[in-house]
Amino acid sequence: MEKIIIVSGGANGLGYELVKQLIEKDYIVCSIDFDSQKLNKIENEFNKNYYSFCGDISDETFVQKTIEKISSFGKIYGLINNAGEPSFKMPKDYKKEDIERCFKGLEGMILLSANVLRKVEESDLKIVNIMSSAALRGNSNESVYCATKWGEKGYTESLKAAYKGTSVKIIGVYPGGINTDFYKNSRDYVTLEKQQTFMDAKEVASIIISNVFNDLNLTVTDLIIERNQSKK
């Protein structure tokens, strides 16, 4: 039976690299993103084993309908919760719109996971929650972003506890900075020059896939990915 892997935030950056490399490994990939223009472009790039769904992952109705449709294609084997938006400011500068934007990733992670879990009925399933090294520490210019990532880590650990001893495997991924457009609206905090010293999205995707989606009789439960520091 063909295996389906869902990738949220699959139109850009790390999400796109995950989609591309999974398709190359002959998985059927369903990409979810709100960037319709980029999704349409990717559809022209991958003419098989690829489906795209455009919408807001914090919209419960959209998520329910999307997972219902995907489950009609076959067995859902993996869910990669990758979508998220940053907001990098000093604590006093945050506004409600910043908070709501950051928390959409956490809402989507919960909604997607819950709907997929209801569909697979605890058969073989891997849920990969891609968070950030911001889930492991506090950063002065990332208070709200850290809050959402710490929330995602708490949710991930709770999923592990709930499905311990079952064929549902939960994997938490904590990457450091990745050189993508993720930082394009935060140039006062992360300059383009600094961004270009970050990790390559293609390499990060390769590490995630090789550790999670393989034929080995083992499970990686936590994956911290950091760039090598240059020697002087």
C-alpha cells in the first residue's frame, strides 16, 4: 500500500525541501499551506505523488475537510507539523496581532494531529513536530515565539505520553536557524548577512527524513539540529 505523508507549511523553505525529498523517495506527499501562488508553482514541478491544499491550519473546518480528503487517497503514514510564523520583537513591543500570528502554528499542530489520529485509529503513524531551538531556551527578542514553541514542546511530550507503547510514534525536532525567507520580515533582528550563516534547508530536511522515515526497527524521539561552528 502506498504511504501518504502530510507536510504543513510545505510551500516554502524547509517545508518545500521536505516535500521534494519525500517525493523523491516515492512517498505520496500532501502539502498544506496558505501560499496559493507557491503551491500552484510546485504542482507544475511535481506531476505525480503530490497533492496541495491551500488554507489556514488554525481553521478547524478547513483542517477537518482536508484530512478527510487526504484519507480517501490511502493510508496516512506520516504527519510533519512544520508550519509556523515568527515575530521577533522586544517584549514591550508585542501586540495582539503578533501573538495571534505566532500561535497559529501551535493551533494548527494540535488540529492536524487530532484529526489525523482520529483517522488512523492508532495504526502505524509517525507525527513529526518541527519546532525550534527556541523551544529549549528563552531569547530576549523572541518572547512570544518562544512561548508558542514551548507550548508545542509541551504538546509533543504529552502526545508521547498518551501513545507510549503503541504504533504511533511522536518525534520532536528542534532545529537552529535555517537560511530561508522565514526571517524576511525581521531584518532589524536577523540581518540577511547573519541569515546566510544559518543551516541549509536541504541538509536539514535530509537529516530529518533519514532519521525518521527509514526501515530500521527503531525510533528517534528527539532530534536537535545545530550548525557546526567555524573553527578560527
